[in-house]
Amino acid sequence: MEKVIELCGIEYIVDTEGKIYSTHNNGRGQYHKELHQRLNRDGYYEVTVGINKNRTTKRVSRIIAEAFIDNPLNLPEVDHKNDIRTDNRVENLQWISHEDNVAKIPFEKGSNARKGSKNGRAIFTEQQVIEMRQLYASGVTIQEISKMYNSKWSTIGNIVNKKTWKHC
């Protein structure tokens, strides 16, 4: 199912599968172009909407929820029922309070809920971090490891010196 919505003064078409389209007129008629979705640092898909100086970035999950899901209690946050932040199908989204959203993640002392690869900003896995530390311990330089993993030397330095990824 599709729906026409307005964002930043421009009409877009959204569907229940989590896709967003801009509309264009090329002189022969109107056509739709799917907007490019990119992962933000927290692991959610975002799109840029608007035109010229009136542009902004919005989370796809919020756009889809606002278009298709009633929110009679005016709840502030959109939740992914299956906890997969990139799954923006309407049946996977729901409105939720901040308190309930936070309660979904175990924050008890010693929790690893947002550590390592479970963090939406993670670009490495625990196994890769262990491999990097083993390489460094065997004499491979930080610069060499950074080339192997296509990452900045400062990032690798923080990993091998346990300034980051301290849990593994």
C-alpha cells in the first residue's frame, strides 16, 4: 500500500515496506524515484528530504510510522518490534514511550547490551578485534593493521591499546 505525504513542503510517496519515493515530472508524465537510504551512526536508515536550503535528514522508521500508524496517545518514539533497526516494514513498527523503549534493553550492571557489535555504531566484530590484537601482539604495526582493515590508524590504535572494545 502506498500513501502520499508531505515533508519540507515536498510531496513524497511512502509504502508499507519502508520505501520512500520522490515524484518528478519529465514533460512526458510523472514518475517516481526511490530515495537513497543510508545508515546513520546508530544503525537506523535515514533519507534527506526537501529542496535547496530547506533540506533535512529524517529517520525512515519515523516517516513510515507517521504515515501509516495511528498514535492516539501521542507517544514520542518509534520502536522496531523485532529489534532490527533496518527493518522498516510498517508491521514491524510501533509507537512507544521513551521509558518503555529504554526498558527493552537490559541495562543492569555489567550488561553488554550496547557493547561491541551490538552497538549500532560498530564497524567491526568481536572476532575482528581479537584478530587485530593478536596481530599487534605478534609485531604487526598499527599502520599495517589499519591498511588490512581499511580503517584509520587512530581507530586501530584505540582498539589494540584497549581504549575501546574493552569488553573483549
